[in-house]
Amino acid sequence: MHVFGMLFCGLTSLACTRSALAQDAIASRKVAQAERIMGALTIDGSLQDSAWQRVPISRDFEELSPQPGTSPQFDTEVRFAYDDAALYIGARMWDDAPDSVLHQLSERDRMANTDEFGIWFSTFDDGLNAVRFSTTPDGIQVDEQLSPNNNDQSWDAVWDVACQIDSAGWTAEFRIPWMAFRFPKQAEQAWGMNMYRTLRRQREESVWNPMDPTQKLLNQGGVLRGISKIDPPLRLSLFPYLSTYGIATEGEISSTYNGGMDMKVGLGNAFTLDMTLIPDFRASGHRCAGTESLTVRTAFRGKSAVFQRGYRIVQQNGYVLFAANGRRRALVECDKNIRPDQQRHRTGAASVGRNKRSRHEFGFLHGGRGRSKPAKQRVRDHFEHHGFARR
């Protein structure tokens, strides 16, 4: 009994120690204050608007790499402002050698050999979901959705950023509309948040709220307060398209066209519905390779948002409807004896909803399988319906 008593006391002491450490970590979270502004802000990267001068500054970043816990080589100062339309972020990255600031142009969502400033927001402060926005001295936009096990970089929000390199270093000025966020409907917001800076030439990473590199990212943020009296807006995006193709075969030229629309709509603060009507699978750049068999089934990435975003839901009937690692795929059937404009596509409408907080996912696919219509005809083989869900 004495041994069991000692073991119980030891386990209790360990649990109490861990609880105390967790409470200390929560109590020590940094707090940044956002300020409502009345005047207009010009998003040009200068930070010279008078409205910025009345906004409190968040500073005192801490090095994360290569020497965690030490002071970074240069200071970083960040301000948060907002109005009824958007959240504004003004960041000053001090640098005593601005001519040595590394910057390199790249496409969106790709970080090249460059300095970087970024920030992530966990609007429910639950340690499960967040969105990240970052930029470079050239104003390259990078955004993604974060979760403990997956990052979805195919997510593209609508937001603006402008950057400048000047005699004191470089600056970044963000405007992020409220539609880019999903957040609870309450009088005052309290968002989990952390900021980071990369000084590329020194290979230095620094963060605002101290972090342990061995722990999960989303549990180590500070808090953004001060945002109040903001109602979650209607999250609705429509993306219509019209495409046309010309095909030259044995001296004859024929044409085909296609049209459709993608729609993204928020259902409350937990679900998002992605829908596509007549997705243009040929925009994927897919080409059918000749094989010995007449018909070859190939899964390839569709360009529509409903195929690009989210996690794998199900593999249905031998072909991939939605694939892992944040990528969804659609099916095209290729026959080496049929011209490219006559390849068979699964077309129709698909929708996917996801509750990010409880990890529920569901989807529905209604489609007709038929050829394209180079001769103003479409041959329907049959219709298909699929419903699926996953937790």
C-alpha cells in the first residue's frame, strides 16, 4: 500500500505541475490591442496616414531560430486597426542595412529567397484552426488555412497588401476584409494570434509571442483584443467562367465551348459550402497518353475550388473524388482513339461542406457522363449521384 500511495502522490504531483505550467503559459500570453479608426487608410505601404499614429504598437519580438529566447537583431513593430469593412495591419521591420534586405519576386503562395513578415489568426482561439497571411518586401501574397495536422495552401482569400523598402528597413500594410474570416457573433472578439518575421540573410526567425519549437504552433499564440461591434458578414463568392477551344485535325478546324460557375458560401460560422456547375476539367492541362488498353482511367487535379480545397472525404467506386493532403481530384476517362475535344468527362454539380471546429465533412455529387460537343451535340450516357460524409 505504501508503494501505491507513493506512486499516486507522484502522479498527482506531476499532473499538478503540468496543469500549473499550462496555466502559466496561458496567463503569460501577450495581448495586442486593435483600435477602431474613423478616417480612411490608403494601402500603399507607407504607414504615414494620420490614423496609424493613434494606434497602439505591439513589439518585443523574440528569436525562434537559430537561438530561441534571445533578442532578434532588429526590432519589429506592428499596429492593428479596423473599421466596419476590414482589419488593417501595419508592420515596420527595422533594418540598419536596407540595401541588404533580400527580396525576390515569385508567384502567389510561393516564398522565394526573401525576407518575410506573417501573421496567423485563430478566430475561435481553439488551437484547432487558423488562417495565415504573409508577405515579402515585394508584396507577394501568401495565405493558407492551418490545422494541427494539415495546412491547406490552396485556400486563397481576397485581401490587399502593399510593401516598401525605405531607409529604415521595410514596411507592410495589410487590408483584410471581414469576409476572409469566420468568427463568433459576440460583442467583443478575442482571437488567438501570433506574428513572425524572417530575416533571410541572417537565417533568423523571430516571433511576437514566445514559442517552443517542439510544441504545436496553434497552441502558442498571443491574443488580439479590441475588435468589437462587428457582425460576421455574408461570405459569398461567385466565379463564372466561359472557355472556348479550337482543335485542328487533319486539316480541319473545329471549335468547342464550355461555361459554368463556381460558388462559395458560408453557412453560419462553422460551415462553408463549395459548389461547381459544369467544371472545366480541360483547364487542368491534362493530356491523355497512348497506352495499350483502349480506355485508361486517370485521376487528375481539377481547377475548381470544390476539387482544390479541403481534406479527403471518400474514394468512391474506384476513382478518387477527393484526395488527401488538401487536394481534391476529379475523373476523366481517356480513350487513345478519340480526339481530345471528344474525351469523356464527368460533369455536373458538386458541393462540399465542412465544419472546421468539429471536423465533420460531407459532400454530394450529381453528374452526367458524356462527351464534349464539337458538333453542337452532347451524348449523355447516364446520370450519377453520390452522397458521402466523414468525420
